[in-house]
Amino acid sequence: MTQLSDAAEPEHLTRTTSWMEQVELHMRAHNSAPLTSRQHERLQIARANGVEPWAAFDQIVGADNVQF
């Protein structure tokens, strides 16, 4: 029998975040404008090529897409 700790982390802290969810978190952190269809397409290509979410965000969305 496995004992659970009283200090077990909530589910949202232990679940795996998908690649695109990670990009969306970066977008929220940088107050980015919504993605264009071209940016979304480029992100899908980057994911297929093994680019890390942060690097893909930086290369494809970047600071030019930030709203103030």
C-alpha cells in the first residue's frame, strides 16, 4: 500500500504541461497578442522539429507581438 503525504501537491502542479500549453504560458507572461494563423503554423513546425517551447516562442512570437 502506498501512503500519501498530507503535503501532496495539487493536481495542477503535478500534471504534465503540453508543448503548446507551455508556449501559451510564455505568451501570458509576456502579455502577447493572440497568435496569427501564420505564427500558429510556424509553432507547429517548430514543435515537430524538436524546438523547445521557450525558444519557439522567442523566435516566432517574440517581443514584437507584445501588447502594452
